Amino acid sequence: MKLSVKLLAVLAFVLLGFVSCEREERGFRVKTPDANRINAKRLTTLQAGEVIPEPDIKNEYEENAFALSEGKRLFSQMNCVGCHAHGGGGMGPALMDDKWIYGSRPDQIFATIEEGRPNGMPSFNGKLPDYQVWQIAAYVRSLSGLVPKSAAPGRDDDMQSREPENSTEKQEPKRVNAPQ
């Protein structure tokens, strides 16, 4: 009798643990924003007349680990690395800082990838489907920490600046018979 009560209690505890554990939802078919709704031509906030509010467009891919990893793969595959050097900047601007020439909102990054920009950024309009452009945009935002921390990291561990805690300092080998 005592054994079955203990077994039932342990089983209930384990079941409660599974139910209370919050996992990321792996939605492979995430709803992307409508590309036609994006005011892609607007590069400045200056305008005549009444102020038009900024569009509130959310990229669902920013909360999806699979989409972020696909964005990372596409970033490398489409040779974005050639100009942006894994986000640190090269010929193209750095993507890891908080200074964005054409804006850091998801719709602004989408427009930059789709239409290109003067002085070097090529247009990918018609070369990638919209969902892949949104995945790249989500990955680009993850490089500068603009996506939730619960999503996949934007960088590999080898790009972190601090060394592991268990590393030792490099020491010069001792010379035994070296002249003084």
C-alpha cells in the first residue's frame, strides 16, 4: 500500500514537471508580415503635413529558433558575410552596434534587403522569397541583441569576447641552459 502511494506521488511529481516545463514552440510555418504593407520607400521622418505613425510590424521569426538558424544559414549562403563580415562590418556597415543608417525595425531591414541601398547594398528583390528575407532580417536583428533572449543566439560561441573560466594563461617555456 505504501509503495503504491509513493509510486503515485512520484508519478504525479514527474507529470507535473512535464506540464510546467515551458518549451519553445517550433512553428515552421510562421506568419510573416505582408510585404505590400511595408512603407519601404520612406527613408526619413521628414514630411509635409500631418504626421503619419510608423507601421507596427512584428516579425514572428524573431521568436523562432529554427527561423533564426535558417536566417544565419541564408546570411552566409547569400554572401552577406563577404561585406558585413559575420556582423562585425567590412565593406558593409557593422550589424552588431546600435547605429543603423536605414533603421533597425524589421520592416526597415526587410526593405533594405529587398530594395538594396546606394553605394553597395545589392537588391535581393525576386532572388529570395519573402519568408527567407524575413528570416535574414530576424537574424540580422539578433546580431545586435534586438531579438528576445529566449530565441537562439545570434552568434556562435567562438565569437564571444571573454575567455572560458577554466582557461589558463599562456606561459613562456623555461630555458634551462640559456645564457644570462
